[in-house]
Amino acid sequence: MSLDPTVVSPSRVNALLSCGTAFKMKYVDGLPEQRSGSAALRGSVLHRALEWWAVDRQQDLRPLVDKAWYDVTKGTSVEPFITAYKGRSARAIVLEREIREARPDVKKVRLTKDWKTSGLAGEIARLIRRWQPRLVAESPWAFTERDPLPALYDESVQWADVYAARAGLWPNIWHGEFGFEERWRGFTLKGYIDTIEPVITGDGELGAVLVNDYKSYAKEPPEFKDYRQCVMYYAVVQALVERGAIVLPVSLDEVPLLIGVDYLLWKPGWKDDRGRNFPPRRYWRITPADLDRLEAELLSYKGIVAGGHFLPAQKGFNPDFCPYPEACCLRSTSAAGGGAELVTV
């Protein structure tokens, strides 16, 4: 498999930086990835629901989330399981809320004795046992005791109400869910943009154009985790607008173009790297210096890929997030070099 080092995307660059070994397996060797984790399924469901909802934010988001579960899992064993479980979902949500109110210090309600000894938990456990063989054999996603499929479904239903309450007054988007492949400074930038939408000021005026990307991180990420992707999106949208591939109802000479990330699972207690409150949406105003830095980083990426210098992740990287966990070198060795012995001095 021949990999063109001048064709880049945010996911490719991030994959190389995370682990060169996994990058080589996917993009150079073309090996199929092993099953995705449950977090990947949840992210896909939330993205799909928001794709439908963002064009008219006065819609009820909850039924769109339910529809997205069926749309994303269609043809897999997860689809009929959701149908079998849905009748128990409302009761599970109520029970979980009661336990949480009685024990607010608990983080994982469904791992508590209060939950496990309830009649409903036993009913759900029997349902899972009945479906377990099909889910293991046919599901593209892997589920664990800490992230069971019923809990993921219930969390998404509750998330719909919380997110809609936070975002329901935002204006509808102008463009949504489109892929791009754009030439820029000797590279071909590829990716997928979630929304382009107006930012309205407190007095009802158009304050900016926002290019927005949805992220379903379970906890707050490092402050600049998505910075490189945002700079790339800025370069692409500027180019698309300039050549008329995207038409906006306003000129970018009149209002700024901002690049932002919408953290779908944001919670009020999130803090950034410096202990400051972490906002549910983060915007960047990109400068020429940021574009020059992106070009320099892409040149480094090109050199690494062209030279075949694929270093594995540092020891300590969680291999559970690797697309090739069974082949992960971090699991196959007990020391950085494979045979080093600890010496006490």
C-alpha cells in the first residue's frame, strides 16, 4: 500500500503523533482495525442526531437521538438489542437518578450494590446474557462492564435534554456535514466539517462565522488538543469561500471567521490545564503565524512518513484506545526495550 505523504488530514496527523506503529498498520500496511470501543459508537450516535437537529434547533432532540441509534447500528446485532431494551430504559433512568440523589458521591451508579441488587438490574442482566453471544459475535463495537450497552443508550437519551437546553437558542446552521479535499501550500488537506454557522451577539447582530467540530470526549481534553485541526479547517474554509465552492450570506471581510469545538459531553465542573473553567465551546481566531506553524508541522509529518520512521507510542499510553490492541507492542513487553531489568542503586 503506497501512502502519499502530501495527503493529510487531522486524523492522520494525530494518529502518527499518538503511535507510529498503529499509524503504519492502518495507513501503510492497510490492516483492518479491530473492533471499536463503546465510546466510538456513542460519538457516532450523537454526531448523527446533531446532523439532523442543527438544521432546525427547535426540533425535539430526544427522538432524533433514538432514531440515530437505529441509523448507526442498522444491520448489526446492536439494532435488535436496542429494540429489546428500550422498554426498560425509562425505569433504569429513574432508578439511576434515585441512587445518585441518595449517594451524590458515587461516580458509576451501575457499579454500586444499590443498583446491582435491584430487581431491574437483574432483569437487564438476564437480557444481556441472552444477547451476549450475538453481541460478541456480530457487533462491530466492544462493550465492557464499565461501559455496558444499556447504560450508553440511557446516557444518550438524558444527554439530549441537557444539550438541547444549552444549545436550543443557537441559530440554525448554514452548512453541515460535508467532506473536503483541498490543495494548500503543496499539500492536499482532507477531512470532514460538522457545521458552518452564524454567531449572534447579545444584541442580535451577526458577530462572526463559526466553523464548528463536534467532539464527544468523556472528560475535558488538554487545552490545545484540537488546535491543529482547527487551523487546518480555517485554511480549508478560507480557500473554499475564495473560489466559490462554499457560499456564505456574509463576506468574511465584514465579520471574522472563527474555528471552534463543541464539547458534547461537557459538564460544569470541567477545568483546563491551568485550572480555569473549561467552556462548552472553545473558539480560535487564527492568524498567519498559525498557518505558518501548520505548514511546518505538515512538512515534519511528510518527512516522517516518507522516511518510514514510525516510532511506537511512549510507554504508559493506554492501549485500550489503540485500533490494534492485540498487536500493541505496549502489551507485548514488560519493559521499554523488551528485556531491560530494573537495578536498585
